[in-house]
Amino acid sequence: MLTCKQMDELLDSRMGLPGLRLPEPFQAHLDSCARCRHLFTALSAETPATSNVDNVSRQIAARLTDGLKPVKPLSSTPVSALRVITVFLLITAALLGGLGTAAVKGMTSTQMTAFLLMAAAGVIALAFSLSWQVAPGARHRWRPAFLLAGLSFAVVFCFLFLFPWPETSRNFAGGWQCARSGVALAIPAGLLLWLTIRRGEPLALPTLGATVGGAAALIAVLILQFNCPKHEALHLTLWHAGILLVCMGLGALVGWVCQMWPRRSLS
């Protein structure tokens, strides 16, 4: 007499074949075994026609792709970095053209060369960092936090060791004007830089905001350096370099708010 195991082997070998029919011994086993009879009934049930399945698949695919629109691929890292550098230079040139460079005469050639070299290195490093941050999966040559800390240290080092220290602190209070002007210059510069990189997909908005704030602050420091007549180490370190820290903090705060906003709205 046939066993259930033999019945399972036969059903496995004929699964999916149209018109499932059993030899007489197997049919006799089905009449006496409720378990195999239930299994045979389930396997013999009619399945949807292939055309219907294809039609349902097409409907599902159409709904999934209905809201999708073609997008332009992200540029390569060098191209994206070059775009950021170009925007940085255009913003700087436009601001210098409007505000002038009256304070250039107050710097020596050594001070001017060292400061410009430091600024150029910072611009290039920040441009590549921004390009990496908006490209998911991109390999970072250096961490943004280390880059921002290094930029701040380089600016402070340049001011402390290249410019003279004041004999008195009479002009200490006058630094508030430079600080306000620097932040006021950095805000629109940061917005323009953000518009340049916004097509990417950043994963850490606070870090990206701090980097954008640092780049915008560097523009403000450059503009102030060419317009502020107080080329003294204490003034430059406190009020000019301090703009970097303020703008980095503001950028990180804005990035954090933007990152948390969808979570709050969903909750």
C-alpha cells in the first residue's frame, strides 16, 4: 500500500504541471487519507493565468514609478569642488568690488602672502569636503570636524604670529562692529554656497551646515582683512577669527534643526 511519503514525492515531481492527474493506486490512497487529499486539493487549485499576473505586475510597477522623475546625476568630486571654488571666488570678488580694499596698504608682503596662501588652502579643502559630504558613499580624505578645527587653528596662528600686538587695548570695544559685519557678510554667502551643493544628498546635515558656515565665514574674514584697518593680532584673533566659530556653530544649529524637523512632523 502506498505511503504518504510516496504521495508527497509524486506531487513534488508533478507540481506546476497542468491537469494534475494521479494513477489509480495513488487515487486509492487519496480516498483513504484525509491529509494527502487536502494537500492534493490545494495543489490542484487553479492558479491565475500568466497574463493576469503580468497585468498585475505592470499595474504595480506603474504605481511605483508614477511619481518618479528623471534626475541629473551628481557631478564627479573634482567638478563639484571646482564649482564650489568658483562660487567662492565670485562671491569674494563681488564683495571686494563693492566694499573695496582700503586696508591692503596696512599689510606687509609677508602678511599678505601668508594670509592668501592659508585662505587658498582652506578654500580648496572646504570645497572638496563639501563635495564629499553631499555624495553618499564618497570616501572622505579627512573628517570635516578635523578640517574645521585645522582651518580655525590656521587662521588664529596666522593672526597671532604674523601681525603685531597692540601696545594698549583702547580699540578692544571696536571689534563688535567687525564681528557684526562679518556675520552679516557670511549669511548670504552661506546661502549661495548651499544653493551650489543642494542637489546632493547629505547624510549628516549638522556637519554639512558647520562646513558651509566655515566656508562662508572664511569669505567674511577675507573681506574684513581687506577692509579693516586694525591689523593687530589681538583684534584679528578675537573679532575676525571668532567669526569662524560663530558661523560654524550657526551652520551646525541650522543643519540640526533641518535634520530634526521631519522627525518632529512625523511624530
